[in-house]
Amino acid sequence: MVKIASDSSTLLSVAEGADQGITITPLQVSIGDNSWREIEEMSGEECLQYVAEGHLPVSSQPAIGEVVANYNRFPGEDIINIALADGISGTYNTACMAKDMADDPERITVWNSQSICGSQRYMAQMAAKMAAAGHTRDEILAALEERRKHNASYLISDDFDFLRRGGRLSPLVAYIGKSIKMAPAVKLSDNGRHLDLFTVKRTFAKTVEAIIEDMKKRGADASYKFYVSHAGAPKRAEQAVAALQRVFGMDISLEVLHLGPAFIAQGGPGCVSLHFVMA
């Protein structure tokens, strides 16, 4: 049977992944000289508390030794590692280097999802279900390719400074936006290489409306899977869910997730991400 691997950008813990047939390797987050494996050793809530105390977390790719060890857990088995978009993190490159260090590297496929969080989570879960049903590596990769063509991810930040520090906004735009209390959103590029400024609206609701309009233009409809993830912002998440349901219908498949430390380090406290992917 094909084995499925991924990373904690899926917002799955190691235990949750194992229950679903997915071997998860956590990204890392650092504050000063201290580092943690996200979700496993630091939760999103704990990360938010550190930020509230004035600390600035920095995210990084999984430890390469842990990736190699996970590959070697399945001798003789085909493995598909569904990795976080390669332009957002070094996670994809680490997975490729680990492949070269693993036993029988030819059995390992490192697949760049060109996605993050909800969209990547769906791809990993779909692949695991297909593997459990006996599908071949090529069949799973073909299905993944279709989902990669039909997904998008957006991040609404409550703090322009986090986007500025991550190089997502210019210092001038960050200063102006923070001064007039606007709601910026960035969007993952189609090739997954970078986050681009998508829109800046006067309110969170208007920003969500602009995102949903872009989803519609990109072909999203009630048959797609939707995700709303947040960093300690349940009311905003509920607002985004209600907006999606008004447009696409109350019966859409939609999950609300809590962001982990790696993405809190990108978007800051209060950030909300929206995703869709072909189901």
C-alpha cells in the first residue's frame, strides 16, 4: 500500500495524522534561542500567549533527521510526501534532501502541493483515503494534480507589522494600513512561490467579500471544499463562515481550524485564512 506523508502545515498533529493514515512531520518555531516542534511542543494558543508577552516567533522547516526517520519507517513501500508550497518555506527542499538521505530513495515521491493549511490538508487526506482503497501511486498523483490546479489560499492579517516583517508588504503600505485601521489580505500565488498583496479594504467584512468574489471567478462552487482557519479569532472566523455560506449555500463542506504557530508567525494574532479546493 502507498504510504502518505505530509507536514504540520496541514494543521494535523502527529497523532491525528496517524489516525488518518498520514505521517506528519512538524514544522518548527523559534523564539530567541529556543525552538519547538509546532503543535507537538507548542500549540497555537501557547504561541499567541508568547506574542502577547512581546515575543516574536519565527517559523522554519521540519528537522531533516525527523523527515528521514519517517521515510525509513516504511521499508520497501512507495511513499508520497505532500509538502507545503515550496516558496513559503524550506519544507519542500528539506523533504527532497531527506529523500536523498533515506533508504531506497527511488520509492519516495516528494510532491509540491503549491498550497498551505486547508487546501494542503484536503490533498493529504484525500491521498490517504485513496491509498487505503488500494489506488496506485500514479493514480493518487493524478488526483492530486487536479486538486493542485483548483485551489486557492488567502490570509487576512490583523497586524500589518507581521506581514511587513515577513516581507509580504512594503514598510510604507504597512505604516499607512496600520494607521488607518484597514484590513489587508494576501493571496498565495498560483505557483505557490510567494504571498502577494491581494486587497486592502476598510473592514474585515469587505475583505472577505473580495476574497469570495475571487473564489467565484476561479470556479469555486458548492461542490468544492472550504476551510476557514484562525489565530485566536473565533468571531471573525464565524463571520467568514457565514459569508461563505450566504454565497455558496448552507450545505457546503466547510471546516473551521485553528492555525498553528508557524502561520501565526506569518499572519500574527487575529489573522484568518480562507481556502478552497476541488473536492
